Amino acid sequence: MVRTVPGTAVAMLTTFSERASVARALGGGVTGFLLKSGDPYELIAGVRAVADGAAFLSPKVARFFIEGLGGADGSGRLAREAEARARAAVLSPREREVLGLVGAGLSNPAIAARLHLVEGTVKAYVSAVLDRLGVRNRVQAAIVAHEAGLVSA
């Protein structure tokens, strides 16, 4: 709906509170994620917030994301993603594009063909990306690319 009618406020009311479901909904443009099991006042507050242009997450759902920030489960996935995005932000647009292709597992010749560049230019971009990210190899760069969300599905 959000892609079809930009500017539309969408709140999702569901029984599913798994991180993957919430992430897909938020990635699709939903600005409110409410649980059917929530308090009726919480549901009303959520709908009003979304209608007023704000974002709203059911408190139970918000807890998942708060735990992810600090790594209550030891992973700190959201913190790693934020750090990776910040690291990638220092790259030029072309360097970010090359990083995304490295993250997708493409070789230098494949990247060169995809971007219509000569292989030597791609090697220079990859070297610059490794240096600017402060990583030692393509595997570490690929991890940054994935965590920063630069790899196309």
C-alpha cells in the first residue's frame, strides 16, 4: 500500500511478533506495528500515533529491538548494523556499489562487467574500499556490506 500510494500511513495489526515479521513490515513502509494481544488503550494510541504521522511499536515488539541494540542475547545485531552503515557512509557512491557487489560474492571481472569498468579500475576500487573500511580482506568487507544492507537480494 505504501509503495502504491506514497504518504499513506499504515499500521499493522497482527498476532505475529517475530523479529523477521516486524522487520519485513517496517521495511515495507509500515509505521505502526500493533499486537492484537495488546491493551486496547495501546491499540488506540498506536492508531492515533500513526494517523498523526508518528511511528508506533507495540511495547512487546519494541522490546525485541531494544534488546537487539544492546545485545541482550550477546549478538548486538542492530548495533553492528548501525556501525556497518556508519563505516560504509564514508565511501563514495561508486565505492558503496562495489562493496555491495563484493558482498554479493562477485569477482573483480564480474564486477567490472556489471559496472562497465575495466578490471584494473575495479581492483583499485576494491583496494580503496578495504583501506577506507579498515578491513584486511574481501570476506571482512562482505560482512560489512551485508550488515550495512548494501547487498541486493
